[in-house]
Amino acid sequence: MLIITRRPGERIVLGDDIVVTVMEISGQTARIGIAAPRELPIYREEIWEAVKAENQAAAAVDADALPPVPPPANGTSK
Amino acid sequence: VSTTIDSTRFGRIEVAPDSAIVFPHGLAGLDSRTFTLIARAQDDAFVWLHSLEDPALALPLADPRRFFSGFALEPAPAEGAAIYVTVRASERIEEFTANLRAPLVIADGIGQQVINEAPDAELRAPLFAELAAAAAEQAA
């Protein structure tokens, strides 16, 4: 792993179009700013792990596991 | 020209080429990038996001607004994009959940799983809670 020391306000450039800025350091917390292409997914790691677990759980659902659902009541949007 | 999938769940399925949905960045924890949506019945509450690359990979999806009246996605997606949430099944209906925290946004054949920054977007929102409450109210 590449390890770089940065002070608040300093940046790291990844490739052509990603810039990571250390915004503020306060005690045990660092605020990080990330400028990247909009379509690039950026996750906090623990959320990424949680989403991965949900995706894998959904992919484990059997074809006949889903119960019938009553049709939406009149007037509700589709 | 159409593609066929020999789905482990649904058997042989014909897929029109223009119905492919590409997730350029994939889906966390899954290996496919090219999928299609399969509806098993007209007006079914669920559709399946089926891989075109792996016949065993398919995820049930739901329209979040059909199950969660207060559903909101922040930041808001592009106008006209379809929004789905993944469904986690269980033996007990009360334990079915939907992932409101990471909806799938699909537009023009391109899909993306986004993080919903809305404060009440639960990772495991009870899927049938509102329907059960409505049914209980009707019975009372």
C-alpha cells in the first residue's frame, strides 16, 4: 500500500480525473473531499460491505420464493 | 438477433438484444455486468435482474414506491430513470426486506447501483410492513 502524509488542504491526484482532498482533521476524524467522475461509485467501506451482502442475499433468492402481492389500490401511482 | 439464456431458475429465455442493461461498474459482490429485466407476469410486483453472462445469477427487484409510500432517493436520479431495490427473501414474510440504501437506477440501457443519502433509507427495510398494516386496517 502506498502511504502518503498530507496536511489539511493538501491533495492527492489519482490518474487523470480523481482528486482527493484532506479537508479537515479534528481529533480522530478526517474529512475527505473527493472529486471524481459522477459515474464512479464511491462508497464508505462499511456501506460497500453491507451492500455487497444484500446483493448476494438477493442473488440467493429462489424463483418461487416471492409471495404474491395484491395489485396496487386504485389511485396509487404505478 | 436475440440472445438466449438457459436460466437455472426460469429455463430457456429469449432476450431481445435491445433489452440488455449494462452496469459499467458492476454490482457490489457480484461478477456480472450485463443483465436484462425479466417480468414473470404482467403487473407482477417483482421483476428479476437476470445476468446475460451467468445463467445462475438473478436478483429479484421491486419498485420501491409500490411498497414504501415515503420512499425518496437522494440525490435525485435523472428524469425518466427507472428505480428498483433488491429484495432479500426469508421463510417468514415479515422478514422479507428491501435495500433502500442502495437502489438500482436504470436509464437508456445503463444501470448503476447508487447510495441513497436520504436519512431514512434502510439497508433492510421490511418489505411487507406497509401492506400488512393496510390489510390489518381494512380487517379492523
